[in-house]
Amino acid sequence: MSVIDRAQAHRQSTRTPLSEMAAELNAGLGTTLVALLGNSNDRKQAIRWAEGASPRVPTEQRLRAAYEAWVLLAANESEAIARAWFIGTNPLLDDRSPVEVLRETENNTGRVLGAAAQFVALQ
């Protein structure tokens, strides 16, 4: 397992094509959660993103933030812990899950990424 910092996770999320990010998130979180992260109720949409479909800008921003958090958590912890972090409630997010916060709000990607970074820092 390689250890990375938030700046490295950010660079990776910026450089990685959206289709690759969606495919990795689908593999780690499942298509249902990835669709929810993208604010879609259709899990097939997550598959379409992995196949190259372009989402709207707010959806892409949420998916890139989710991927950045995923990379940070999976590299420093494990994929199982990263998945549990995404679906569990988080005291830094008002006891809501990161998936909920990313889905329901347009401008809270920073809060979610900060919560991920703090989780990794406390290991």
C-alpha cells in the first residue's frame, strides 16, 4: 500500500480522465453509490460515465471530489475502509455520510475532502 498526501490525491484526480475515475469508483464503491454521488437515481448512469459519457459540470465536480477522497483513503487505509468511510455517518459532516453531503449540496466538496484528509491524518 502506498501512502499519499492530499496534494498527490488532488493531482491524480485532476489528471485522471473521468471515465477512468468512474470505472475505479464503480469497482470500489459500486454503481449505485457512484450514481448517487453524481446525483443520479439510475445506477446505469455510473456505467455510462465509465464508458465515456460526459456529465454536467456540477456532476463532474462531485465525481472528481469523490475520486480524490477515494484515492486518499484507499492509498492510506484500504479500499474496504474507504468504502465504509463513504457510506458511514461522519461527525465532521453533521453526522451525515459523505455520499449524502456530495449528492445534496453543490458547494460542499471542500468539506468532504477536509473530512477525508482529517480521517487519514488521525490514523
